[in-house]
Amino acid sequence: MPIKIQNDLPAREILERENIFVVDENRAMHQDIRSLQICILNLMPLKEDTELQLLRSMSNTPLQMDVSFMQMSSHHSSNTSPNHLNRFYNTFDELKDNTYDGMIITGAPVEQMDFEQVDYWDELCRVFEWTKTNVTSTFHICWGAQAGIYYHYGINKQPLDEKLFGIFQHRVMNRKVPLVRGFDDVFMMPHSRHTATPADAIHACEDLVVLAESDIAGVFLCMNKSGSQIFVMGHAEYDRLTLDSEYKRDLGKGLDIHIPENYYPDNDPDRKPDLLWRGHANNLYSNWLNYYVYQNTPYKWGQILDEDKRKLAAKTLTKKI
């Protein structure tokens, strides 16, 4: 799949080495193709790593995408260079007049705080409200999924007794829904979090459909009935060594961290982890892009967001602010 990104984005060189088709800005200008407009709100501290993981995850369809990156203006990111942020990222205020076919809202390392204590919470709430009118389908990840469910449905997260950390088995709950089309009955996915959105509360919410769940890790995948809001509690986008890096980072900080479950062969951190989730991760992103973004988005956004609807959306957003 061709991904259109800025010519000098650092992830570009790595993607090309992996034979992922990346279209530069100059070539894209000469193509008469209506690319899918995808916005990524990247809340992770190591933004370049997350960029690469997400772009790689979206690379397995024939659809052409034009990817933009959003950051929160109410938060200072100290783990990514200001130069990188200035060159490749825009704030919500700079992008809020745009419409997007799809949006990804990542996780963030703030899950042990109450949502309202997060310094960019008010701004994030504006984004959540804006997605209702300006985005066809929004894909929430980990803390981003917990925050989205809390904002849209009022279901709060709860602390876990210990960190949920490793690769866990999940079972497909509703095979007729296109988002899990092609999945095996049982599949593995990574988790790395200290909190959980209660499974019983998600099941009790009439607006949410649970698509995959784990006896240990709880709900992995759920969505609203229209597919405009999708919530992924784990990290399908993780690379082979992401959990390894997190584990060794926490050990180096002297934190009380257990070895990631079902990850290292024979639980030996000196051995290369097996990659057990990549196929289903690719399927998840491909299904989202195909069934909930591409097939639900008209060629021209104005076909579904006419002037009267835009005025109503603007009034709603103003009230929320």
C-alpha cells in the first residue's frame, strides 16, 4: 500500500528498507488519486517509534493514504526533539477545520492518573467531540481507548493489582462483524498497562459491541454499532522488541516489574522473543481501513457534512469547550 508522508520523516527510510511502498510528496502531487486522509494523534513519549509502528501496521492494504500527525498544544513533550515536532506535527487548533477519513488516538503513559489530572485532558475532550463530526472512524489504542470510552460512555478505568504485561490469548466474540473478519477463533496480542476498563461495564453498555476478549486481559476490542468509534485495549502495533525495551527500561529504573508473560522463550530475557501477533495485527488495521474508513467515506466529504451539519457541529463543539 502506498503511504504518503513528508519526504524527510525519519520513519520513511526504515519503511522503504522493509519494502513498504512510500510515496513522496512530489510524486503524490502528480497522481489523480483521492488518498484517504488519516490523522494520528500521537500521545506517546517516543513519537518516532510510534510513528514507525503505526505506519507499518497500516501498510498492508492497496489503499493510498495521506498521513498527518497531531500533537497536544497543552502538553510539552520532552522525549522528542522540538525540531521533529515542528517539522512533522500540527496542533488540534491548526487541524480542526479539516475532515479526515480515519484517525488514530494512541496510548499515553499517564494511565495511573485520573483522566481529569492529565494536563491536556480538556484539549483531548475537544478532539473526542470533534471526531464525531469531522472523522469517519476513530481508532483508539490502550489509554486512548480507556479515555475515549470514559468520554463517550462515562465508563471509568480501574487500577489493577499489578501491571498487565505480556502477550495474552484472546477469543473472537462476534465473528459476523467485519472488523474481525479473517481472525482465528483464538489469537495473541500484547498488553502493557496498570489499569483496565471493567469488562462487565463494557458489556452492559448498549452502544458498545465486544468483538474480542481475554480471560486474563479482559476486553481487547470493542466498538460502537456504527464503527465510527473503535477501541483497542492492547497494542497490536507493537514491534517484536517493544515489550523487551519496556521491561529492561523498568528494570534499569529499579521498578518492581515482572517478566512479560508468554513473551520470551522459556522466560529467558536473553533469548529473542517470538513474534506471535503480527498477522492478526495486520488484519485488524487492514479491516479497519477497508470496512470502516474506505467503504464508509464518500469521495467528497461534503456529501455527508453539508453546511447545515457543519454549523451544528461547530455549535456543539463550542458548547463543549
